[in-house]
Amino acid sequence: MPQPITDREGLDDLDALSAAGDINETPFNVFIGHNLGHRVFSMSVPFRQFYEISDVANDREAGPVAQRPLDANHAKNLAKYMLRGLVSAALMRRKIMEKEAVPAFEEVLDLLGNQPYFSLQPIVCNIRNIPYGGNGNGGIRGMRLQTERGETASFRVFLSERHILWVVDGQHRRAAAEMVMSFLQTVRQSGKYPAKAPVLFPEKGREVTPDEMVVWNEAFDAARSYATLTVEVHLGLDIAQERQLFHDLNKLGKRVSSSLALQFDSSNPVTQFIKSSIVADGLLRVSDTDTKDWSKDSGEIAMKDVVAVTSLAFLNKSNASGATPAVVEPRQDVVQQLWHKISEISGFGEDRAKEQTVAAQPVVLKALAKLTFDLNFSNRRPDNGGELFTTLLNSIENIDFSHENPIWRYYELDESEIAEAGLENLTAWLPSSEGTANRDIGSFQGGFMRFGAKHNDIFPILGDMIRFQSNLPSRHS
């Protein structure tokens, strides 16, 4: 194993690196490790400083590319997370220092979305223009830091302007950190919340109250002092080695299933509502995986499907990203009423539920969730939306959610079968047959109605069929 320190003429050197160093050097305390035998620095960088001393190789005009293009939306979501973390850190420090409580901290966290804990995984970087491993001349000047007993505590290295930390894994965290600092600077200088993208705080354009300014000032103080990012720095890798490292870090890890990740997530108000109200009240049971074999269905629903359905009811979209307590909390009673009625559908939640009722298929639940949103929260909701929603809830127990109900097979029936089933007037509720829109909602096989996988095309049509059976007005009228 190569030795990280060599003593020379009373100076501590990193493998005989330049003793003179460069101008405008910044000292950093690091630990030296050997990741699978390759020398690396482990260091903590103040949140505010990392963007300034790093760069990303994803611009072909700037040089060799070793990174994918930046996803601005992903970076914005990370920025929201970081902003919550900084506010939480400022609140925690305030409590440790026994300062007077400021209610605005809790109010801001409620608007941003609080959670039990915040942390970011280490960012992986490479310093390019030095010898591989930091060996030899032209490397990084460093010195050993010792305890009073002569034991090595850590190392101090001096990074100059030419020692750029090229991000191998973490470019979205880097971009997100820059967004957060820009937000904090704007809020503190203008006294208003930014109204232009990227929007990190839900009340855009509003004046900042004096108590809220205390929050943002202390969050900014956290970003420039005690809140840090952990960085693993590789030394002297060439472009091919950077690309290989990027591949290994991003492809060799096993992804967590969506349902398991959502079960562990306590940060989003939609998932909080599901776990604290829907699951805790016994209205349904959730699982990590989706059961493909209906004969082995235990009645549980995959958490990812529960989140998709509940998000449609709250937000009119099938994912919970961007949900805030300010939006979710006033709507909880309505959505809980929906789940109460769903749980009472015959066969729902029981063994082999998917064989007993079509309501156990997530696409049918999405149809009910979409109706809930349209009648209660949509900007285009009817004036009597509350009354219509009550009619829907009262009708759910009387709707035939069995597989044998011919309405689910409407597009497979001929005119005589439609007349026999009493569905002649259903066309007024369904979308126009003109055009090329998808009308293949599923198939009836072996006594079971199996709806298709293109949920976004199917659940609006199922919603129309439920409207028809509930005597609700057509959305097309």
C-alpha cells in the first residue's frame, strides 16, 4: 500500500509533492484512505463553498465529457430537500443554544415539508491535473496533523485555483446547492420570495415577514458555516477512469423498489397521510411488491399504487412529488372519505381480491380518485361539486364492481348486447369515438375483466362509466 506521507527536511509531504505550493491556496483537513487500493481524500466542505471549488464535465465545448446532461427538474427537487434540511439544521442549532422559540421555523417547515432526518450521501469527485494518486512532483501540498502524543489525527492539504473538484457522482446535488444559495441570497436581499423558476418555496412573490427572515438568515448561516457536504476526492484519474467510476457508482448498485422506498419515506405529506390515516385506520393493507398472480393475491396493494391513487385525489397527478402540507392537509377529510367507501366495496382487501372485484385493480381506484379531485379541488369543479361528491360516495356501495358487469366490456359488445345490458345511453358519458384515441381498456378472459397497463388512457374512461352508474352528469356535456 502506498504511504500517504513522507517526511522531508522537517516538512510533511504527500509523497514528495511540491513543498512550495501554489498561490491562493485554501487549506482543507482531510482523511486519507485507499478505496480498493486507490488513494482518496475524504473531506467535509461547507455547503456554500462546494459549488465554487467544483465543476462538472458535461459540456462538450468545455472539454472531455465524463457526465450525463443535467436534469434541471431533478436538481430542483433536490434543492427543495436541501432547503428543508438547512432550515431544520438552523432550528436544531437554535434549540441547542436555548434561544427563544420562533414559530416561523415550524411554519416554514410545514410549508416545505418536514421529516424526521436529513442527510446527503457523499459526493464523488476527481482532481484531474495532478499525477495519478497524488504521487510525485506537481501534486498537492500537504502536512500531517498530530495529536499531543504524536498520533496522526488527519492531514491538511492545500488546494489552489487549479485543483478543481470535477464531480463524478453528484452533479445534481451540486446544481441543487447553487439553487439553494441563490434562493437564500434573493430572499435576504429583496425581502420577497422569488416568483421565477426554479421555485423552491410555495408562496412565491410574497413579502417575507420579519420572523421568516430570521429563519432564512439562520439557514444561510448554516449553509456557510456548520452545514457541510461530505466529498470523496479521487486523485489524478484520466477521462476513461472517470467514466468507468461514473458507470460503477450508478449501475452496480441495486435499486430499491418504489413501494419499499415510499413505505420508508416520511417526508412527503401524501405518504404521511397514507401511513398515519389510511393504513393506521385499517382501511387497506400495503405491500412492497405487486402481486401478478391473482390466485395468490392476499388483498394487499403495492405502496406505489396507493401513492399514485391518493396523489391523484389530492393533486390530480399520479405521483406525490411537490406535495406540500399547505395543499394536502385541508383536503385530507375528503380523501379519507373516499378510502373509507373503497374499503367497504365487497371483496376489496380480502384474499384473492382481484378475482372478486375489479375495484382491487389500481386503475379503477385511479378513476375514483380522479372523480374525487374533479368534484372537489379542480379549478373547473362544478358549483355543486360537494353535492355531487356526496352522491358519488353514496353510490359506490351500489355500483356493480364485479367482473361480470357488462359495462366494463362496453367496447367489446355489439349493439344487441349493449341494448340487452341497458347501456344505450352510455355514449353520452364516454369520449367521442372520433379520432385515434385509445379505446382498448382491457379484455374479459376466463371470467375476469383485466384492464390494460396504459392507465392514463384507461382511468378517465372508467371514471365516465362510474359517473354513468352513479347518475352523475357527464363531463362531456
